Amino acid sequence: MEGLVMTAQIILSLSILVGLHEGGHLLAAKAFGMRVEQFSIGFPPKLFSFKWGETEYALSAIPLGGFVKISGMIDESLDTEAMKEPPKEYEFRAKPAWQRLIVMLGGIIVNVITGVIIFISLTYIFGDTYISKDAVNAKGGIVAYELAEEIGLKTGDKIVKINGQEFDDFQDLIDGKVFLADDAYYTVERDGKLVDVQIPGNFIENLNDEDAMARFIFPRFASVVGKVGENTLAERVGITEGDRILEISGTKVAFQDEVIKKLKGYDQDSIHLKVQRGDEILTFNEYFKNDTIIGYIPALDFDESTINYDLGQSITIGTQRAFGIVFLQIKAFGKMFSGELSVTKSLSGPIGIAKAYGGTWDWQRFWRMTGLLSMVLAFMNLLPIPALDGGHVMFLSYEIISGKKPSDGFLESAQKVGMVFLLLLMVFIIFNDIFKIEFIKDLFGLN
């Protein structure tokens, strides 16, 4: 069921974004009197279509993109026969270079506007709800899991600065811009001293797996019982919500991570618990030979802070967040080209993106992911690769600057090369996604 929800979310999101992107091309083309023969969301085969005026509008079966076919333009259709005839006034090739440039930028511009509007709207509607650094540090600091321990963090550390800068939101510790910064580091308070913990330049590669953040850091929280599980030791002995575990078989505990650590590899036949309930201290002794857990979900007693923004603030903050995604993409590409980041670990395709949407339908997360994807698509489409909008923009910019138009034969060859490159890249990304799946890695002994 989770897989279906993920798939439905990414298909809906891509359909919205592709429709808007191609709509940007269509509206710009029609504004300059160009004939648009076909507008399609998805790639053939067609599911259904209708004709309105001179344009056929189609919904097609493969939801990995879309296209607008403009008369007189060398595009994915590679309709070279029509290009042998003299240009007609309504054709793309008959229009001034600046108009053709605006048409090719139309989809990118719409994606940028869409991403910015989404982030402004989310900021205005939901504001920011976060756990402050001070609240985390006041309650015991962080729990350092395996990935955190690898870089030198320890459970109980209180992180006070990021790259030498003050911060407030605990979530800032795992922001992508932290891991993509040069010579990144955390400053932590440990045993009354300040210590700098360096973050490796390629550390972000470790956070691409869906469970990676659960293996990094989390705010430390007290060993207080939340929900008690059915048919568990906790239920048998009468532990109830709100109880606080103080001691396990002679070992004092104050935090949930200490409870987990004590129970890991526990090999005694019975367990002795000391529990605080209100002003009472209760003790429980129970047979434990076949158990590995006490059987409760801990209460996460974090004090959350909320900030609401007016429209003016939302416009500023939302726009910064939208373009921040583009700057992170540029930074990540730079690190991949320099070899600091692994291409296979850093790139994600449809499967990886679908996982990011999550297995439950959450509209706030859906729109946040859609806004992020809109900005990423705008950036990717602007890359100067033939067959992408950026390739057309590159050739049109050359034409405007030099006053010389590349020949149709050159543009056709460039389009073919670009399409082959993009096809190979898509195959690589999809198979790279597949080989990131755990059971596939186990099957081929990649773990």
C-alpha cells in the first residue's frame, strides 16, 4: 500500500509540474503567433486526447515528462521533412531569435514561479514549527547513532554552533547546505568543554537512504512511557502511560537511549524495573528470557516553538527557500564534477524521489516536495544539453550574440546526440535507483 501511495504522489506531482512547464512553452508560442500542433502530458502511447483549435491536447501513458510540438522546430519528433520546405510565417524557425528564446525559457520560468509560489504559500499557511537548540540541549543533548559516531559525535553532546555560526532550529543540523559547505563542522559542548567535530566533504552521501536520518542524530529524550503495547511485558506488570523508568536490573537510566542500550544483548532470565509514577517509586520483577523489549512507545516530550509569518515575510522567506534549492543543486553538481561526491550515491531518479514523498499521504509534505521538484526541474532543464530547453537556449543565445544561426543539419545532429545522452542518463539513473534498494543489494552481495 505504501508503494501505491508513493507512486500516486509522484505521478500527480509530475503531472502538475509537466503540465505547467509545457503550458509555459505553449502560451509563449501562441503569444508570438506560432502554431502549436500538440501538447502532451506524459509520453506515448496516448491514453486520450482532444483537439481545440489547431492544437491536440493529450494525456499519455508514460508519466516521466511531456512535450509541446511547435511547427517548424527541431525537437524530439525529429520531423526533418517539414524542415526542407521554406519557413512559414507561423513556424518557430520563422520568428526572431529573441521570441524563440522566450518560448524556450517559458517552461523554466513557469517552473520557477510555481516553486516560489508553493514555498511562499507553505510559509504563510503553516509558518515554522520547530524544536529549538536550547530545548534539546536543556534536556540532555543528542543521541548519536552510528553515522554520527563515525564523524566523532557522541550521545549527550550539546551542539551549539554550525560552521561557527549560531542557530536556533534543531533541524538546521541536518540541512543540506550544512553538508555541502566547504570544511563544515559542528561545535559541541562535551564534558564542559567546546569541541569542533569535522563533517567529511562527502558525508551527505550517507544520508541518501530512506532510513539514514534514523542512523544519524536525534534529540535525547527521557525514559518516560507513552503508549503501552498489547501482550507485552509492560502490560503484564502494569506499567502505564506517564511512568518513568528509573532503573533496569541495578543500572540507573534517565534517557530512552540508555534503556535501549541496557536491553541490547540482555541475557538474564528475569528483569528488575524501578519505575516512578507521580510521587511513588514502584518496583517490578518479571521473567524476561524470551523478551527483548519492555513493550512501550516512549513519550516524546519536546517543547516545540511556532513562528507565524505575515504575507510580506512569507514572500521573502518562501522565495529564499525556493532559490536555496537551486543553489544547493549547483553546489552538489560542483562537488560531483570535482569527484568529492559519488555520482551513483548522489543521484536519485523516480524511485528515490517517490520514497521522499513517503508512504502516507501528507498534503503539506506533498506540496513541499512538489515545490522542491519544480525548482529542481527548472534547474535541470536549463543545463546546456541538446534536447533540453537549456540546449535550445544555448544555441539561441549564440545566434543572438553572433548574428549567425546554426544550420538545421547541425541542430538536428545536436538534438539526436542530446536525446541519446538523456536516454542513457535516464537508464543509468533508474538502474542506479534499483540497485539502492536493500533486497537488490543483498541479492548481488553489495551490502
